[in-house]
Amino acid sequence: MSSVLIVVTLIMQRDPPSLTPRELVAIAARDDPPIGAPAPARLKSHLGTNRKLVVYLPECSGCNLGEALPPNLPASLDSAIFVKRTAEQIPSAVASRDLVIDIDGDIQRRLNSFGAPRIFRFQSGRLSELQNLDESWADYLARSTR
């Protein structure tokens, strides 16, 4: 497996892909869940019937997840559910919040949440809105439905 990765890396270094960052984001967004998709089963008991924000905090080796979060979490995230793959490196800003550990990665896969922390909005157990892959937290929260 690692030899394949090395070969792919060498090919990409020699002959970099001709896709722009915007095109790469568009390709990744193809795996986003559709609006109206049911919430992953392990989130349903946390959601209830009200509108609820879910923030997926992906693992990031070699980075400080606390730095990836806004310095002061907006008040609109006070009742958010935070989801993380492991219980390691939990940022202090979310340590006392509703936290779901996604050990098997099912929630991450179903929500297509890879890379930076990403926000999803659920209503009545169904996805009603999600942060675009190329959108900042501030931009999403400014445009999102209240």
C-alpha cells in the first residue's frame, strides 16, 4: 500500500493535476448528503425535533484542532452537537458541550466531513442545510437559516 502511495505521490509531483482548487472542491462536494437525508442513527437521540446544528471536528494529525475553530465560538453554536472521531485532542472550547464520539467513522462518512470542521443543520431528524466545503464558519453562520 505504501509503495502505491509513493508512486502516486511521485507522479503527482512530476505531473501535477490540472484541476483548480475550485474544481477539487466541486468533486469532493459530490459526496455531500442530499438535503432531507436522515441523520445518522447515532445522532438522532441527540437531535430531538428542533433545529439543531452539528459540527463535525475531523482528526488532523500534525495540526492543532483548537486553532481550526473560531477563537470564540459564536452564540449560535451554544446548543450545537459536536462530533469527533476520537476522544483525543478535544479543544477546550467544546469540552463541556454535547459531544458524540464517532469511533467507527460512520457519521463522518455519511456527512462527508473530511478536512476542516464542518457545520450541518438538522430539523426533525433530517438534514436541512450544510456548510459548503469552500465556505468559512462565519460566512455559513451569516447566511444560514436562523
